[in-house]
Amino acid sequence: MKIFCKLLGHTWVHQSKDPKISWNTGKSLSELHLTVDGEYSFWLECQRCGERNDSPTSADVKAANN
Ligand SMILES: [Zn+2]
């Protein structure tokens, strides 16, 4: 933790990752198959020291918005 974060608290910013979605043709070539690679994830990250909060509570998110 940086001294700044220690004194004033973390500066949380929203981070999110979308899953990669790709369409592939199957054996028949007439059908499209949806492949989702990974899950949608959301976390908070401190802009200054990079500390992550992987499971922010609604209170954490609210604090990050202010
Ligand atoms: Zn920090």
C-alpha cells in the first residue's frame, strides 16, 4: 500500500471484463454455435497502488462512485 492510500484511503475505480464471445460454424455449416470464453467479471481497483477488491460489496461500489 502506498503512503498516499494509507493516509487518504484507496481511490477505487470500476473494472470489468467481458467474456469473449465467438460464433463458430458447426459440422453442418448452416448452424452457428455460440462459444463463450470466460465469465463476466467485475471488480474495483485502486488507481494509485493497484490493489484489487475482487468481490466488492454494494457499499464498496457506492463508495467508489462518490
Ligand atoms: Zn490504493
